[in-house]
Amino acid sequence: MVENIVFGIGITALAGALAAVAGAAEDTESDIGSQGDPNSQVQLAPQMGFIHRIFNKAVAGEPPAYGLWCTLGAGLAWAFLAKDVNPVLALILGATIATFVQGVYATSGYLGRTASLAKFGQPVYIDILKSMLSVTMAHAFVAIFTTVAMCYLMNASLGHPFPLPLLGLVWGIALGAAGSATGNPFYGKERQYQNQKFGAGVPISASGNIVRYAEAGQRNSLDNGWFSSKLGGPASGVCFGLIVFLELWRTVLFEHIGAGWGAIIVGLAMILVFVVIDRWVEVYARKNYGPYTSAEEASS
């Protein structure tokens, strides 16, 4: 019994580490491709007269997109495993094929979206497509492979009842949601709108007026990836890693209590604890920093 729990905790820690890497890679890939919520401002920029060199590839929000990539990678790995292929090789092949499909979607997304903006003068930059596509695919491979490997550990080592493709769907959606909720603000507000006062949000008058120039020359998506990989990527990795670790941790330790009710009760208790912490942080921030004030209000 003790040995099983110790083994389960070890697998849980490894799965959490893989999830942390997946979260960081997913958010960086998303920001390089301008996917998720921040994409709306990039799409709007040419319509407001601001031509840019940002790789705009979004074909869906991050949760459904990564639900597809991870399901595809897990399903292919599952098929290879059924043919007695080495598990490591099966995971690599599944993630690789899924990454190529992601590359096809990214290419069609960039070309299609940019073509729709031709009447506003937005050109298709072939050098941007060629240079950004390989980078976004590399980050997508890391995110897909680590997520599928994490799902394989749950299925093969912890005896999870869900088949590998279904686990890929569930955790792929969770991965995209974690990156979208945690990492997007770093790119969408802090990077795209560095010309706005911190905490001001995006005024209606500034819609589409994204920052288009980098430290040297015109800004492109590699500059955005460089920025978000230092802040938004690690934050997303910590978020997704904690989700996976805490979920598996309570299952491994308390599932045998009360025919599974022990794990459910512990999960509810953890939710309540996080609600209290979130509320405390919100009240603390409001009391210490107050509402946002414009420059005119501050000077008066």
C-alpha cells in the first residue's frame, strides 16, 4: 500500500513537471502566433490603418486548438502502441504528426486572415511566414509531446480508466485554457500596448493601435515570444503544472478512502481554500492600489 502511494506520488511529480513545460511552451507558441484573446487587436490593427509584421495565425481559441492537437497526438500514439511500437517512439511519432497538422493550420490561418485584410493594405510577408512557422511548430511540438507523455503516464502507470485519446482531449483543452487565462495578459496588454499606462486596459480610442516597433526595427512575433517566454510562459507553466499535480495528488492519496469520496471531498476543500486566497489577494490589491486613475486625474 505504502509502496503504491510512493510510486504514485513520483508519477504525479513527473506528470506535474511535464505539465509545467507544456504550459510554458503552449503560451509562447500562442503568443508567437498571436492566438487567443490578443488576436482581436492584431486583426483589427490594419482596419485602423496600422500595418504590422505580426504572425496572425489564429484559427480557434487556444482550448479547442490544443484539444485537437493533443487528441490527434494521443490518438496516433495510441494506434502505434497497439502495433507494439516502443512507447517513447510512439509518443514522439504521434506528437510529430500532430505538429505537422498544426503547421498546416497555422499556414492557412495566416494566409487566410491576411488575405481578408488586403483591402486595408496589409501585405502577406513571406519572410514572416517562413521564419515564424518553424518557431511556432517547434513550441507546439514541445507542448503536444509533454502533454501526451503526461497522459500516457496517467494511463499506463496510474491506471486511469480513460483511453489515451480521451485523456489527450481533456488535458489538451485544459492546457489551452491555462495558457489563455494566465499567459495572454502578458502579451495582449503588457506587450501589445506598452504605449499605454500600466493598468489602464485598452481605451476605445487605442483599439488596433498596437505597438509595431521593437527595440531595433519593426516588431515581429519573435520579439513577442522573447518577451512572453520570460513572463507569461513560466506563469502559464506554473498554472498548468499545479493543476495537474494537485489533481493527481489528491487522487493518489485519497481515492481509496470511502470508495473515492475522499478524493472528491479533498478536491472541494482545495477549491474553497483557493477561493479564500483569491478573494484575499483581490481585496488586498484594491485597498493598496485603488482604482486606475488617468494622467489628467493624477495631475489634478
